[in-house]
Amino acid sequence: MALAKIGDTKSETGESTFQQALVPFLRHDNQEIAETAAIALGVLANESTAQPLIDLVVDNAIGRALVDRKEVAYRTRASAAYGLALIGKQTGSLELQQQIVEALFRTLETERTSTRDLKTACVIALGLVPINEASAYEPAEGRKEGPDSKLSRSYRRGQILALLGYLQDKRNHEIARAHVPTALARLCEGLRPERFEALKREIAPTLLGAATREEKSD
């Protein structure tokens, strides 16, 4: 983590020098060291470190090779999600933001473990990676992807509505769902006033309804 906070340097090929030093710690036998390495890769905020973190969070073959395990531990995956949030929040690359958001949503959809840590981390991370509004608020005219389509999540409005859909689905873990309103607030922050007002009218009834149901259940 100290290396990450110092700030990264790049090799002649443009790759992160510190990344090469941190990646071996992902396979450390001490779980705390492994997950700290994942977060440190995010702290570097170097775009080249995003792909290893994506591989970890989705638990694919490359991610498993990075940790030298048959599967990536859920705590390491959760830490990778937070690491991706740090990169996605700072990057100027729309394409990278979209890749990060899609990986986080894909993990939310496919993860079937009973633990809430990973799903909660993905929801929190999604709230910290607002897809660039100026470049991609919604599909261009003539492209009418629905709010549930994967393509629409590559736009800020679709990202917001997809999270709202996650909140509405009671099959999802209640702790992870509880973090959605905060994530939505972060994604709406700084939107153009007319867009914010339109979204507020669209999502407020669902949020208020959810709060009312929770009060009645208590």
C-alpha cells in the first residue's frame, strides 16, 4: 500500500512499474495481504492495472492464475471491486469506465454465493464510477436500448436505472440492496439540472416505496 500511495512510475512500454511489484502479493497465503494488494492496484490509479482487477472480480481463468487458486477468494474479489472504483473514478477514458461498470454489473448478476461482501462491494463501487455524462448519458437518438439491456448500462442513465432495478428485485441480498440509494445519489450528483429533475421524478417513487415497505416490516 505504501508503494501505491507513493505514486506510480511507468516503464518504457508505458506499463506500471509498481504493478509488477504488487501482483505477486495477490497469491500470498495471508488473505489480508492478498486483498490489500488488490486495493493497492486500484490506489495506483494506472489504467493498465484495471484489467487484472477486472479478471479478479469476475473470477475468470486469468484472475485465478493471478492468485494461483482454483477460484478467487470472495474477499479478494471484493477488494478488486473497490480497486476498480478508485481507477474508474479518476480515469479519463470512457471506454475503461464502461468496461469497469460492465464487469461490476456482471458480477452482481452471476455471483451466487451466500456472502454479501462481494455484492455490497460491487454496488458501492458502481456508485463511485459515474460514466462520463458529457460523453455517454444515454444512447444517441435512434438507439432505443431498454433499461435492462447490457448495452444501456454503458450510459449514465442506464447505469442508474440498472441499479434501481437491482434494488427492486427482492431476490437480491437485502444488505447489498440497502447500499443502492447511496450509490444512486452519487451517480446523480453533478448531472445537468434538467436531467437530474427528470431522473428524480423517475426513481423517487421506487425509493420512497421501498422505504415505506421497510418501515412497515419493522
